[in-house]
Amino acid sequence: MAAPQDDMFSLCVDPGKVSSCVEVRFIDKTKGKGLFARRSIKKGDTIFVERPVVSSQFLWNALYKYRACEYCMRALEGAEENARRLSGKPGLSLPYPELCRVQSDRQQACPHCQVMYCSSECRQAAADQYHRALCLGPSHEDPDHPLNKLKDAWRSMHYPPESSSITLMARMVAVVKQANDKGRWQKLFSQFCSRTANEEEEIAHKLLGEKFKGQLALLQGFFSAALYEDHLSQWFTPGGFRSLFSLVGTNGQGIGTSSLSQWVHACDALQLPAQQREQLDSFIDQLYKDIEKETGDFLNCEGSGLFLLQSSCNHSCIPNAEAAFPDNNFLLHLSALSDVQPGEEICISYLDCCQRDRSRHSRHKTLRENYLFVCSCARCTSQADEADVTSEEEEEDEAEGEAEGDEMEDEMTDV
């Protein structure tokens, strides 16, 4: 059964596990808060499992038929259906189809607006938490509905690869609208990292890009027309909207789910004779080559969420923990990459593996541009005497990114 809406606070994490394992501490004015171990944690241990306060699929991702549960973001396509669409091969058959965990018979639609859920439990949880305030009913395809105009405005300003979504902000408003204790939820959202006015402006410009950075006021107008709430009047002022925009941009954690990925992991775990293992691995390798050729890097249902504990984790270029979504839904598992001692800070990396392998100068450049801080982790400190040289890989990626961005923008106008 879905929990009552105001019990979401206690359900974000396992309270018993968290209280015995980690604690949030204030560090200083520069770093703010951090997450620290209260006891020894072994490499490979799950430190905690956390559900987001709110989450949402990216709008372009949904438009391009990456079907996910509107509440928990569980992939709704079966592994074979997913592989056929991504590879462009409608007749493709996957071996070991019984390893696909998608339960199509449990999926349900909202009876009013037809958005899909993976189960009746998720449909009820969404209705209890936020969906009643956002349900478009028979107007779900009306381009003139204020919510649809807001989504269209966002899509026109924020192209893939997506890093945030206006719908995450919409759900924050909807949660407060539906809550019995509105002040309690506002207090919860206020616990996420905040920024100075100048930093908020920089983050807003980064999310919208150089071309659209001057259109934040236009987006605020659509947001107010669609969602205005008296209890949250400060969120609808120019400064308040910019702060909300910055909060999502600073604290949003990417979420990725995939039924195909789950099937591949299940295949990896099979105990097979050597010849069958070789055949299966060869089939999977070729499948990914076909997908890369047809679809590129966009493999998953993608979105973002606000996770209270995870957002307390600071960055390190040599992280001792990492976040993953092994359940094919929005549940975040934070796992230890190395042994962690009592009192040691638990850090994740805001950079991907390729970015972490680059020079100190390149890492600092990426972190300054995207997160507005200079890293002083042990690795960066030890490399302080290195020359400020940009990695060759970064220069190549920037050139490729600019070309791909132009191509992507052209494609979006044809959707």
C-alpha cells in the first residue's frame, strides 16, 4: 500500500540504517554541510537507500518515447521492446526473455489524463503526493493549457543532453499545494543547498545556455500562469523563481532506468557453459553496437530528483562512494567504493569517469563552470604544482559537443 502523503519524510530513507551509519554535519561556510560515517563501512557495502522527495522524467526523454512510470520512473518497456526500438530492428528477439522483470500486466493509467504508472501503488502514491494538482484530465493534449505551454517553453530552451526539468519545480509546487502541513514541506525544501544571488544567476544561465539565458523571466511567467499558489508566493517572484531554479540545478541528481540494462545484468549472472557464454556475450556486444549506430548515447529513461541525504554529499576527485539505481526505479543506492572509517567524510564525484581522468586544470574548469566551486580534495592538493594545461580530450569533446549541439537543435525543430 502507498503511504500517506505526509509520511514521505520518514520514507525517504531507512531511518534505522541511516541513524546508525551516517550523519549530516555542518563543515564551514564555504563547503556547507557534509555527510560523515558514524561507524566503519566496508568497500562494496550499501551505505543507504533513499527515495527522492520529488522526481521527474526529462521532457525530451519522454517525448522521444522512453516510457517510464510517472511516479517512480521504472522503465515500462520490456527489454525486448526496448532493444527493438533502440536498435531500429523490429524483428529482434532476445534470448532468455524470462530474465526481463517488467510486469506489463500491473501497469495502470491515470483514468483522467492517461499518464502511465508501473503499478496501482505508484498511481495512488502519485495522486496522494502531487498528481491531483497537476492532472490535466481531458486537456492533456491541449497545447493551450497553461501546463503544456510551460512544458513547451522549457523544451524550446533546454535541449538534450538534459540536466534538469521544469517539471521537477512544478512537482515541488504541487506537493505543497496538496499537503496538509504546507509549512512542513516548505521547511523540507529549504534544507537543500542554497546559493547567493550572483551564483543563482550563473546557474540559471548555465542551465538555459548562452542562447536562452535572457528568457528566465519568460519562463517565470509561464510557471506562474500554470501553478501559482498563495502559500508559495515568494517562489513566483523574479528572485524567488531564480532561487528555485538554482535549487533544482544545484541539487538535482540524475536518475537513469532501463529494462534492457537489467536484462543484461541478469544475463551476466547466468551460469552457462563456455560456448553458450561466448555466444551470449557476442550477441550483447553486437546489440550495443547496433544501438550506438541507431540511437547514440541516449539509452535510458532519464530524469532527475531531489534526494535529501545524497545532496549532503560533497565532491571529491577520489570519491569513496557512488550513487546508482539498480532497482530500475528512483531508489538511490549509495555504495562504498573503499573502506570508510568512523568520522570520515563520505564523498561522491560530480564528474564522470572520463572527466576524473583528466588534468587538475580540466577538472577544476568543469567544476567551476557547472558547480561554482574550486576542488581542494586530496588529489587536487597533491597536484597543485601541475601546469594549468587543459586535457587534449576535453578540447576534442568541446569541439564535438558544439557540433552535436547544432545537429541536435536542428533535429528538435523537426519533432
